[in-house]
Amino acid sequence: MENTEVESCMEKRSVPADDTGDDESMTSGEKLLARAALGGVLLLAVVPVGLIFLLILLVTAAIFPRAIELDGIAPIFWALLLLAPCSAIAMAITVPVRHLVRGAFNTSPAVGKGAEAAFSWVTYLLVGLMLLAWTPGVHAHSMTPALAVATAGLVFGLLAERLGIGSGKDVHK
């Protein structure tokens, strides 16, 4: 009799279905498509920046031929691969200092914009210096390429801000 009582108790008890909030789970094909879409979006963001840095580097190498030497075309690809890690390291250094300065000094908007421009320039300079130092096949004899990258990056950043490109803020209504 015990067996039938246990079985009847088990039948009476209903186990709630696993309801995690997802009506449908993604198939492996959908996951692959989502990853490919995310990769495409990241490429659309990284490639223009990398190409601008590369263009600045090549123009600087052409203008100042004794400042930098490239061992063929491979250093260009290495520089593009190292661009993201160098940018992350530079930002890890400058962003906390930027926030400390912003919090320590309640400055006017004009001084605040000047400080932001200065920190952007320093970030670009650090990226340029790291790329010159760490890219295999690049022999830099001067800091001129890093200074050119920093100055051009700042100019492009200010131009983009002026045009309202990439800002999440509403432009004059």
C-alpha cells in the first residue's frame, strides 16, 4: 500500500515548468549570426580609427623619412592589431586621472573643454608611443610620429565634436 500512496502523491503534485522568461532559446545558427553581427559592428567602429592612425603614420613616415623606418608591410598589420590593446592601456592611465582632475577642480566650461582636449592629446600620444615601441618591424628614431598622431587625433576629435559626429548629445535644437 505504501507504493500506491507514494505514486498517488507524486501524481497529485505538479512540478512547475522551467520558466526563465525566454519563450524560445536561440539556436546555434542564431547565436552565430548574432556574434557575426556584433563582430561587424565592432569592425565598423575599429577599422576607420585604425585606418586614420595608419594614414597618419604613413604620412608622417613620408614627411619625416629619418624619424621612422618600416621593415616592409608586416609592421602595418602589427600596428593595426596592437592598436586596441595600446588604446586600452592608454585609457587605463588617462581616464582615472581625467576623472580626478574633473572632480578636484570645478572649472568653467571653457577650462573643462581645454582639459578634456589636453587629456585626449595625452591619450593619443601614449597610443602613438606604445605603437612605435611595441610594433615589430618599426624602428622609430624620433617621437615625431607619435606627436603627429596625437595632434592629428586631437584635430579629428575636435572636428567630429564640432560636426556632432558620434556624440550622444542633442545638437542645438
